[in-house]
Amino acid sequence: MTITQRNKPRLVLLNIDDYERLMRQSDARSVGTLDTMSRELLDEFEAAVDAYEDSDEASR
């Protein structure tokens, strides 16, 4: 299931079987947590979340 915002895909909802299959197929080197992210990548991630939040609030 795709969740949209203003007709643009924003999130995807998967059943657990599909999620687990995708995770098994993913490159383990690309999987991590916020604790294992580099500071630079974490800053980029936070900026992207903030920008998304700002755009969502502006549309209200």
C-alpha cells in the first residue's frame, strides 16, 4: 500500500512477509541504525525530515 501526500508517494506499507523477504535480499552493509550513522549522514537525514515537516506544515 502506498501512502500519498498531495498525490505524491510518501510512504509504503508492506505486509511482514514482503518486508522480511526484502530485508533478506538487501545488502547488509547498507543496513544500520541512527547510532551507527556517520554524523554527516545523520545531519543530512535530520535536514530531510525537517524539510518534509516544514513542507507538510506549510500545506495546512
